Amino acid sequence: RVFEINRNFRNEGISTQHNPEFTMLEFYQAYATFEDFMALTEEMISSLVLAVRGSMKITYQGREIDFTPPWERMTMREAVSRFTGVPLERLEERDVLLQIADEREIDVDREGPTGKILSEIFEELCEDKLTGPVFIYEYPVEISPLSRKNDDNPAYVDRFELIICGREIANAFSELNDPVDQKERFIQQLKERERGDEEAHAMDEDFVRALEYGMPPAAGEGIGIDRLVMILTDTPSIRDVILFPLLRPERGR
């Protein structure tokens, strides 16, 4: 087992939920799976809420959250089906996903992989409606290049995100330790970059070579400390829980 509480930097925009610099708890465990980390995350955060707030039930910006275990678990397709009424089995059809996007005026990458379109619909249509805490799992393989494929359905990976009040609080997955599969995923990501997807992963030959020497089964997770503190303190903006948030210069200076 290994963990680190670190500072992260991402060249992204600023909002009430995003800051270019933020704090993350990151940890990995050999011979663990993403399901093990669901249980660990549930126990850790529910215990934290009880210790800080004195109750498993708290309110964040007018929304009541019940952290009493067990937490809800839902696949991404189940979430989209819940909020669209489209049968689960039809959500793997590209035409159906594009129709959902058109009817609800959701901007999606129409030339992108089917799994990416599903993810974009979920983020735009479902995420903010989920009070949670809820584990969303079975992410499409196309948007999860470092995650292990699911044994029963290789179109999806063994990955989850923890959603609380419409916010991603944690992201975890069973690590991909097959160097052949990993290289194929990177090659596919390069094709997406050439197509114009700036978020697609770059090739990492050093990482692939390291996997060739052997890596045990493992799972990894990152928890956003700032967003978690926002919820625990009922704070509406991430800048209010960061000691030195990014500031705009005064006008004229």
C-alpha cells in the first residue's frame, strides 16, 4: 500500500468547482480491486463525516445528504436510463445516444467513440441531479485508457467515480497491468488526439516498458480534498476552501 496527499495542477478553467491548483489524496494497493476501494471509500468518508459533523445526515447548499452505508451503486448506463427513460440495452446503440443528445440539445462529439458520447450525455444530463453519495461504475473503455477491462463486458472497465451533490469527489479503478492491452489503448488514444481530442492520452513508452517487467494486480484512487471540504463545511465555492486561490489581477494593473 502507498498513499500521498499532494498538490495537483491542471491547465483548465476556473469555476465554483474547479481551480487549476488543488489537493488530492491518492493511494494504491496491490492485489486490490475497484470494488475493494468502493468499500474502503465508503467506510473512510462516512467515518469522516460522522467525526466532523456528528451525524451521518448533513445538508449541503439546501440538499440533504445521507452518508449512512451502504451507498447506492449504479452503472453509467443505469443513470442515463433513469433520467431519459430509454431502456438500458438500447444505450449501447450509437444512433440512440445521438438522438438523446439531439432531443435534449446536448453538445457531444458526434465523430467520437460511442462510449465517449455516452459519457458526455451522463455528465450533462445526469451528474448534477445525483445527490448521492453514489458510486457510478462501468465506465466506457474509450474514456478510461489506464483501467482494466471488465471480465464480463470488455466494452467497459472496472472503474468508479463517487458523486456527491453533482460533484465528482473520487475516481478509482482496477489498474491495467497488461502491457499489450495498454499499448493498444495508447495507440487508440493517439488516433483520438489526431482527430482533435485534446483530452486524449499521449503515448507513454516508458510506462509500457515498465509493465513488461511485470506489475501485480492493483487498484488506485484519487479523492479531491478541496471538494470534500466544501461539502463538510457547506461552502459553495472551491476558492473559499483553498488558502491561496487563483486571483484575477486588479483592473488596470
